[in-house]
Amino acid sequence: MQGATAAAGAAANTSQGLDVAKLRADFPILLRTINGHPLVYFDSAASSQKPTHVIQTLTDYYERHHANVHRGMHTLAAEATDMYEAVRRKAARFIGGVDPSTVIFTRNATEAINLVAYSWGEQNISAGDEILISVMEHHANIVPWVRLCEKTGATLKTIPLDENYGLDLSDIDTLINKNTKLVALTRMSNALGTINNLAPIFKKAHAVGAVTLVDAAQSAPHMPTDVQELDCDFLALSGHKALGPTGAGILYGKAELLDNMPPFLGGGEMIELVTFEKVTYNHVPHKFEAGTPAIADVVGFGAALDYLMELGMENIREHEKEITAYALDKLSQFEWLKIYGPADVDKRGAAVSFTVEGAHPHDIAQYLDSYGFAVRAGHHCAQPLMKALGVTATTRASFYIYNTLSEVDSMCEALAEARDFFKV
Ligand code: PMP
């Protein structure tokens, strides 16, 4: 396959807002070759690559500033604490300008959702209550609720898919009822790319007194986030999908909810007074950050937020709409390829799932890898969704700020070749 090497190397500037050719130089990993071909990284929905700014921030933190946070009386401890707490303020700005004390650092979106399930859930959910999620949720927004239902006797309800890979809201007034205590939904599906319009659903949830949670793991790295506009009570995201290091994510929660919730984990940092008989707790957010946090990763996440905010989340969204529209157009010309996800780029993000007639999604991913393309294949941690789609797996190409139209061209060439290779 000729095209991949030449075209993937030439990073076209694909959109007005982002200088893609320039920003690609910030990502050292893009210089790698894989199986003799330039890396084309189409797996950012699983985890994004990291710009030099983030990598250097990590190094600088460890080389010059590291100490444990909050409890030290020395200069380094104060510096590390300042750096760590500065990221809390940055993250608060990134999600729409909230009070920084409502931002809790977690390892990732999974831990953020589990925190709500264990802490808020065990205090507020009991037999007869209902929790509403959707068929397109990632396991991170399914398993904690299944477990909570098992423990409490509550019931898990699901919003089905409509024919355009969106949420079918025809029964929403039955699904949200006086028993509904929590509505937890993804803003962007990792497997379909669908962007859900959550505010009207949350309005109904609030009308019956239910609490709302947004899984923003996929949306937050790719489009503006404003928790006030979303009208959510909780929001979870992972830094590693948004140019940050692994090990740092956030949970946002409304102050009155967080204040009333019991701690999730117990240990150092989260206490006020400890005796063998009784423990009193630190105030929010520290009540939820037991033990030594991932200080360096949080500091690195702050550098990633700076980088994203400098590019502008609107510009990022526009770039991804352009590349996704281009990919959907090209892929839909293959009559042997089926796309799972909305056709309208206004209703979707940049994760494009597909199957190729006559070839297993894993074989397609491996074939692409032999030409340097990193794509994902499998159930994408969304087994109930796969069941609803009637497939066991798909191949997924997901785009981010550093991807170009010419990379999409090369993948399409490689896919056509793969189709010929696997055709019986
Ligand atoms: N929700 C969605 C929609 C996701 O795509 C992911 C990651 N694939 C998660 C939650 C969980 O993220 P993490 O593994 O970083 O906790």
C-alpha cells in the first residue's frame, strides 16, 4: 500500500481553527514508525497521546518540586501543594467555571463514577428505587449501578437506542418516574460516537427529584463542557483521554450533595480528628481524597488542560467535525462496510465504529496495524450495546486534534486492501 507512508507523513492543516501541522510537532510519539510505516494514531477514544508540554511538566515536577501535598511544612511541600491545587482551579474552569472545591481528583472516570455509587448511592438508594442509564453506556457507567442495585434491591432501567443510534426517548416519561433516584448518562458514546442532548432529560429527572450524572469521559476531551448548561449534579472525566497522563481524572459534584455524602475511602488526608472510637472528616473536596494522590499526574493533567484551553475546545470540536465528516463520507462509499453511529456530524463525535463484511473486526485492526494504523477492535467495554446492535465487536477509528484528512485517506486505502485480502 503506497499511500499510507507518504500521505500519513504529510500532515495537512485540516481546519481553520487548529494548525494541525504545527501542533503535530508537539507530539513526539507521532514520529514513531510501526511495522515500517509512520504511526497513524486513531485510538484516542481509548487514550490520547501526550504533547511535550505535558511530558516536560511531569519531568519538571519530579526534578524540581516533588514532595507530598497538604501536610508538609517545608518549601517543596508548599510548591507541590500549590501546583496540585492550581490544577483544581483549572479543572473547575475547564468544566464551566465552578467552585474548585466541587472538583475531586480521582484516578479516572471509572473511579469517579464508583465514588458516586459507593458514597451517594449507598446513602440514598434503597429497595424499590430506580436508576436510569442507557443502552449505549460504557461498562464504567453500568457495572457500579448493577452492583448498587444488587446490594440495595433497587432496579436498573435503560433508555433504548433509536434507529439513528441516538437515545429513544419515546418512553422517557415512564422511564423517569417518582421512583427514579438517579439518571446517569454518557454525553458521548465511545462506541457509536453519538452525542446525547442531556439537558431536557435531566430537566425531567430533576422534576421528580432525581439526581443526574454525566459520563463525560468521551465528550470532555473533544468539545466544550459546562456543567451549568448540562444541568448535571455529577460529572466524571478522565485526564488521559484529554492529553493528560494516566492516573488523574475528576469528579465534579454539586456542593450540597458532596457536603452530605459520606467518604468513599478512609485514611490520611480525608480526616479532621481520629480516635479509636470516632472519626470526623475533612471538608470537601479533601474528604474524598484519601491517601497520597497522584500528584505528578494531576500536575501533568493541568498542563494538558492549559494546552486544550489554549487551542480552544470550540476549535477542537470544529476540527473533529471536519475530519469525521470526511471519514464518514469516504467510508460510506464502501458498500461492504457498515458504520455504527449517527451520519450527522452535529450529533456525533469523532469515534467511528464499523464492520467489514467477511472479516472479523480484530483481523481488520491487525491488518491496519501492519501498516502503522492504531485502531481499536472489540466490544469497546459496551457489551449491552453490542448486543443491541446484533454484533459481538466492531473496529473503531477515533480522531483527535493531531489527525489529518490524509491519514483518513490512507486508512481507507488500507481498508480496501484488507477487504480484498479477507474476501472469500
Ligand atoms: N466512559 C466512557 C464513555 C469511556 O469511553 C470510558 C473509557 N473508554 C470510560 C467511561 C472509562 O474511562 P477510564 O477507563 O479512563 O476510567
